[in-house]
Amino acid sequence: GVKALVASTLNIKPVMGAEDGEIIQRAKTIGVKKALNKLVEICLEEVKNPEEKRLMITQVNCPERAEIVKKKLMAATKFKEVLVFEAAGVSSMYANDGGVVVTV
């Protein structure tokens, strides 16, 4: 309760990831712009041989944020294929409204 109130008041945005099938917090930032930049930074650090991989970006009611992430990643490296999706159903609970999910 209190933690969520403070995070909301300070505009703290978590950057989540997955490790061994478990969703974990990778970072937290103040503001959406910094969170998107951190997401891109983490992707670039972790993806090996991107030219052989497919980049998939899923967004929840925020196509402009997905486009920002796509442009930043494509400016830094090249992927075999890039797909952008709109989340629906159960998958939208992982990102919530306004969230972006990147899968490589």
C-alpha cells in the first residue's frame, strides 16, 4: 500500500525482466522516458547475435512508446526481423496499461 503510493507519487517506473521463467525487477527509474531508455539499454547488453534474432515488441495501449523502443533498438543494432504487437487478454496483465514488453 504505502510503497505503491510512494512509487505512484514519485512517478517511479519499474523495468522488469525474466530469469529462469520468473518475472523479476531489473531496474527502477523516475519517469517513462528513463524507463524506456533503461529497457533498451538492458536489451542491448543482453542480446547476443541480434542479426540472427527476431525482435518482438508488445504494447498495451501505447503504440508511441513501442515505436520509441523500436527506433532506439534499431538505431543501435540490426535484428533479423522486427514485429510490433498490441497486447490483448491475459498478456496485458504483465505490462498493464501503457506498458511495453520486449522479447528477443
